[in-house]
Amino acid sequence: MEIKYTNTFRHFMAFIIYNFFHKPLNYILIGIFIVFNVILCNRAMPENIGLVIKLFSLFLMTAAFLVLFLLFIFIMIMIGIRPKSNKGFLTEHTLIANAKEFIEETKVNRTVSKWDGIIKIKRSAGYIFVYVAQEGAHVIPGSAFGSYKEFTDFYQKLCRFKEKSNN
């Protein structure tokens, strides 16, 4: 099986967002952040206001701080991404997958991975992520395929190749 596609900044961000929301530790950190925010906001409010107003204010402040926190993370990622230093990602890719190995080629590199070296294969609504490290993956956009069926078939074949290597 062989496919060609070009990764863009949008594909990179899709991977970052997918990865962020699929890590239990991030939910724990957000939970701690929310509890800390509720405690701070509760202490800052006057005692004589009603419960409904207090809860509504806590909700608004927590939502505002959470949005600011996620915006900060997004800005830090934007600053950290430099197209010149990501020549191997933000470019055209050719993927070749067979029962023996997974090959990814760009104009600057060629990576050959045995299926035992692939950590996991995950899928979202529009992407396939072939993890070669805990935080690193080949990002395959759904737009690389002619139809949703081709996208699903490719994902299932990758999973079968990986599964056979585990046996």
C-alpha cells in the first residue's frame, strides 16, 4: 500500500490537540487548575451574595481562565513551530506499508520502521496517527484518501500489520 500527501500546520495542530486530550495526566492537571481557580475565586467573592450568583461567577471565571490557559498553550506551540526546522514534517510524504515494515519518505528523510517498532496506531475522525514514539507520530490526514472507505481500509490494514507483528 502506498499513499502520498502533504502535511500542513493544520495537520500538526490536529495531532497536538488529539494528543493533549488523550492523556489522562492532562485531565488531572486541568482538574487541579479548576479546583485552584474555584478556591481563589470563592475567597475573592463577598460572602453576602447569593448562591446562584456565586456559582455563575465561579463558572464564568473558571471558563475564562481555562480558555486563557488553552490559548497560552496554543501560543507557545505556535512560537515553537518554525517551518524551517520542521522540514521533515511540513512537506510532501510518501508512505509505504506492507506486512514487513512501515516506510515514510520526504524530501529530507526516509524512515523505515519494523512493525515491532510502531508503538500504536490511533485514529480520529479525520486522521490516522502511527506512533513511533510516545509523543511522536506520523500524521496521515484523511484528505490523502479518495473516500472515507479508503481511509478506513488503510487504517484497518495498518492495524492488521501491527497485530500480526505482535504474534
